[in-house]
Amino acid sequence: MKKLLAMLLVICSTASAEIQPEPIGRIQTLPDPYPPHWIVAVDVAFFHMNDGKLIVLDADSDDPAGRFKGMMNGTFIPVMYMAETRPEIYVLESFRARGHRGERTDVMTIYDKTTLAPIDEVVIPAKRVSAMPTEYYLQLVDDEKLALIYNFTPATTVSVVDLEKREFLGEVPIPGCSLIYPLAGRAFASLCGDGKLLTIQLDRNGKLVSSERTEAFFDADNDPLMEKPAIIDGIAYFPTFLGNVFPVDLSGSAPVIGESWSLVEGVEGGWRPGGIVLAQGDASGRLYVLMHPDGHDGTHKDPGSEVWVFDPQTKQRVDRIELALPAITMGLTNDDDPLLVTTNINLEVDVYNANSGEHLRTIGNFGQETVFLFHSDR
């Protein structure tokens, strides 16, 4: 028995000598800017929303391990914005003191884009909108000096944060209107339920200087706008429920509304826009719209079986991409050879060559559950 124990001790000591301890505490950094075909997939964890994630992926990679570049947490339906002028990512989050109950605290967390580590936060009034994510809940204006955050209680306001001083400045009312569409300088527009746009001008301290409403430019009862436009070269293209599109020039200090045109004129099959994120623009100025056939009242959130591509200058469709699986949301990379990425009905990510329409790969099993929004570096 003693000999057996001695032998076991010798074997264990020999084995432990051969196994070197793993280094710990290593921090690898990501490049800035991200490569053109990296994306950030915003997963709201729809069925347990306190566990949202923002996952950085190489959409060009066929290697399941190599394509996963990192992850940030985002509590309770996170909304993010990736800055252009500094290596920071801003994420809106909400916390409860006792996890699922207790006092609510809303914050804008500031992440380092290269390490994905939180580096600061700004506490904001606990009233930021809690709804499926869109780019237009959080926008930056004034050369990215001010962050604007949409609130819904159901009264609608906008919180203003100074990004240089890292402090909350105040709150601006936008009664009857919703979302944030950035304008030049310290200004933004909001879409109103009566078919108008509200323009808000701020001073350098984030205080209200003026507000003005346009005339009604769409019929909110018979053909309402989809509130999530594609902004291309400063022009927002708002699809409507019936398949029209309204261009609104946001490049100045006040919106300029253009003439509407049809996405579906002369096309049979009852095609209409639909989905969670249904309109995007690419670097060459083309407009992409997620479309489904046999549309009727109530199908404006239905998955799209095709993506239609338009030249907004000629107002003509220039391509028609048939999807491998119907999609509920889509995004585009911001380069001359863009990738089109979609969340399909199996809640996996499909990747297409946007120029050719070729389906390149399906990305799954990267920790995703309900990816409803995509971001690429600007």
C-alpha cells in the first residue's frame, strides 16, 4: 500500500511539473477603426432582457471561433452608438436595485472601443424609452459633443448629455413627437403623430433655444411613415406602410421635406416594406428596403423575403435580392464592397454580398438569441 501511494505521488508530481500554469490577466485590444466587415450585433435577449449583449463579429469569417471578437453587456434592451471622433461606444442601460425590482437607475455607459471595457458612465433620469432598439433613441450632435437620449413615460422628452464633461445637462420636451433625427449644429428633429416634424435648437449648454413644427407632410391615418429611415448623405428616406418613401433633408439646421415616390409602382404581388429594421443605405448612396409580398393592414412588422435596392436619385429599383430565409432585421457594412447582414426567422445571422446578392454564410451559435440591430464602424 505504501509503495502504491508513493508511485501515485511520483506520477502526480511529474504530471504537475509538465503542466505550466496559464497566464491570467491578459487584455487583448481590438483595432481602431474596426475592419470594414466587422459588425456589432445588438442582442436584446428578448426573453430575459436584463441579459442583453453587444457582440463584435467578423462577418467575413467562416471560423466560428475566429469570427467572435468580443462582447459587451447591455442591461435591459441596450441601445448603442459608436463614435466617429473618439474610440468610444455609448450604451443606454437600465438597472433595478434588486435585480428585477427596486429603484430604477438609467445610465449611459461609455465603453472603450478597443478593449470593450466600461471606462465611465453618466447617470440620466430614469425615463429613457424601453422598447425594441432603433438607432434613433440615441444620437450625437454638435460634432459629437452632445448625446441626445429619447425618453417615453408616456410623455416624450429628450435628455441631453455633455460627452466632454461626462455630465447630464437637462431635458427638452418634444410633446406629441418621438425619436431623434440629427440636424446640423446643436439641433435635431422628431417625428410627430399629426404628420409633422418638430425641429429643436439647443444652446451650448444643452438648453432649449427654439422649437418649430413643419406643416403636415404625410397622412398618418391612411399611409403612416415607418419611423426608422435610412439616412444617406444627410437625407432620411422614410418608407410608408403602403410602400411609398418620403425623403427629408437633414443636412441643415432644419428639415427640408422632398417629394414622395413609390417603391412598388408597377409591381404585382402586393409587396410592402416590413420588419424591425427595414431600411438601410450603403456607401455608394443606394437605398435597401426589406420587402414582403401579399401585404395588408398589420403586416408592417412581418419578415421580408427580399431586399430591394434603389437609386434614390433616379427613384428606380436597381436590384432585387432574394433572401435565403425571410428576415426580421438587416444592416449594411460601411464600405465600397458592402456586406448585407440579416437576422433570419431562425434568429441566426445571414451574410450576403450586397453587390451581387450572393448568400455567403449563416452565422449562428455565437451566444446570440434575438439580434435586432447591427452596427458597423463609420
